[in-house]
Amino acid sequence: MKSQEVIAQLEQRFPGQPEYIQAVSQVLNTIEEVYNQHPEFEAANLIERLCIPDRIVKFRVTWTDDKGKVRVNNGYRIQHNNAIGPYKGGLRFHASVNESILKFLAFEQTFKNSLTTLPMGGAKGGSDFSPRGKSNAEVMRFCQAFMTELWRNIGPDTDVPAGDIGVGGREVGYLFGMYKKLTREHTGTLTGKGLEFGGSLVRPEATGYGNVYFLMEMLKTKGQDLKGKRVLISGSGNVAQYTAEKVLQLGGTVLTMSDSNGYIYDPEGIDREKLDYIMELKNLYRGRIREYAEKYGCKYVENARPWHEVGDIALPSATQNEIDEEDAKALVANGVIAVSEGANMPSTPAAIKVFQEARILYAPGKAANAGGVSVSGLEMSQNSERLSWSSQEVDNRLHSIMENIHENCVKYGTLPDGYVDYVKGANISGFMKVARAMMAQGII
């Protein structure tokens, strides 16, 4: 395989899908050498089969708003690969959702799920509907309409969706309620459910906690920890909130958080009391992060990201491509020693190059933010057993999974000079498991 030739062919076949091409390019460029050591992969045209989704389900979602007006959105489910287990991946409700973004997310999810060591394939889905500014009744009607179209394509042993941007506990509850009504079954078909009806303890915290656990493993390789470290976090949703919570527990100081309108910089640090305010602001009142600056009298920068502030560690936890080359250079110049991704593909290829050339610790999302889907997998196990595990048991399992992912990244990503290329390590580790499973199952 020559990765650039494959990428060029995919660009020709799928024009106007930059996010998908970006995700595929990052993986193919790092696995090319290992792939070519296995001629049986090439004989089975494994790479093309791995890059193109098993199927794309696209449908119209028709719903009625509170004024009685009929609205129409696009709905999608990208079922990418189920070689190692049922399709598994979140649903994203956001105006930016399109086929390219969901294909990139489903492709990434395939490798991320492989890294967890749990039996889960890769998928992603969602809609260009945005819950922001909608009433609870409107969100409920949309979720019910969405599930009316999706339900035939999912199931506990087929495809298990979860939440993502715009899909939290409220949305998962409405989706599950409609799925249960249509199928007349109470199964573990969605994860991220409420604790009252099959959800797992630590699931809301899992992505943020898992990212910090991975960060801690990276820091250990340098004989360091989080105590006294100044931390820059983007986002203020679920991932960012619990990332901040775990950083505080481990002795770090959180300086920034953000939303789509801008970011706050609190030089005194966002302590537990202030974080509780952000959680209430975002989860209950669905307010804007600038209200934090107004309440606590700190710096607020509109329409900007926090990557030009001074800190020791950066934890991007908002969305894709939020750190560009200029941002990366600013982070390195300001003394950042580690970047660990809580979001999916938040750093552009040029930004990643800056981090790696500077030889700082850099963890890609498919490794560092795998904690969320890991606990989703644990929720699936609890649902299958009709059991509920304690918080401590789930957290211990999560911690162990993140340590194992880090260990595999080091195994496959250590370069001759001793620097760990976590991108290469994660991609090769995730790829080899999926590739071997596909080969064992024949050409299908």
C-alpha cells in the first residue's frame, strides 16, 4: 500500500468530505509501514475495506415545533465496522453535522473502540438539529421522530448508540423511551441512560476522567504529575466539566473554559465552587460561559479559543480542529509540556506536527478520550448481566483500561530516540486488532 495513492483515490471518490479525508490520512500515514509487512492484507484489499463504511443510513426527520410549524432535519447513522463487536458510537445533534463529519467520527471510533480491548465495532450518527434554544417538548418530539426512523437499524447485538455533542442524558432518555415503545423491549440498546433505567455510574464523568487518567500516565513517563500544574481546558460541556473536576482532584489549577461564543480566563483558578456554578449554568440553565466572567469578574474573550494563554497543560475538550498551527505554536512557546485530547480530532495535522517536532507529550483523541466509550461498553456488560456495579468498581475498570491503552501506545509508538509518538502507537495498536479480526472472518 502507498498511503498517498489510497488517500488520493478516496478524495476523488468522496469530494467535499475534508474531515473524513483528514481522519483517514492521519491513520494511513502512520500504519503504512506495518501494513506493508503483511502482504496478506494487501491481497485481501483490506485497506479499502477498512476505510469505507459498511453502510450509511440517511433519513428525513420531520417534527413539529411549539408553534405548530413542521420542521425537517437530516438524520444519519454511519455503521463503519463491526469486525470486533456490535457497532458502537455516539449520536451528535448539532447544526454542523454532515456526512463527512460523521464518517470521520465513525472511522475514528472504530480504532478507539479497538484500543479499549472491549468487543465493540465503530459507528457514529446524528442530525443537523440543534437542541440549543429548543424547549424540552421540542427536543422530545424531535428525538421521538428521529428514533422512529433509526430503530430498525440498531439493537443490543447490532448497533448501540450513545450521546455526543448535543445529546446528553435528556436526549438519550427520550430516544430510549421511543425505542422501547417501538420494539416492546427493554434492552441495553443505548448507553448513557439514566441510572433508574439501566445506566452506569461514572458514565457522565468517563470521557473527562479517562482523558486525565491518560494524561497522568504520560506525565509519569517524565516523572511528573498534575500537582501545581496550570491547565487550559476548552469547552464547558460534559467532557470539559469532568475533565476540570478530575484535574482539581489531582491538584491541578484550571485556568480556562469556553463555549462557542468565547472563553474565560480566571487567573485565580476555577475552584470547586466555581466549577459547580459552571455545571449549573450549563446543565440546568443552558447559559453562556460569559456569565461566569460577569459573576466572578475575570477575563472573557469573545469569538476566541484559549490556546494563547500561558499554561503547563492543554486539554482540548470542545470539537474538531479547534487547535490550528498558530495555536499550537503559541502553546509550545508559552511552555505547555503536554496536550491530551478530550474531543475528537481537535488538533489539525499542522498543529500535531508542531507538537511532535517540539517533542512535547501529545495524545490523540482516539486514545485519550476513549474513556467515554469504555464505560459505555461497561454499561452494555451490566445491562447484559442485569447488574449494576458500584462507582468504585466502574472507576477502577476505567482507570485500568486507560493504563492499558497508554501501554499499547508506548509499545507501538516509541521511536528510536525514545520519544513516544502516541498517534502512531494508537493507530497501529487499534488497526492491528481490527485487521486481524477482518482477515479471520474472510472477505465479506
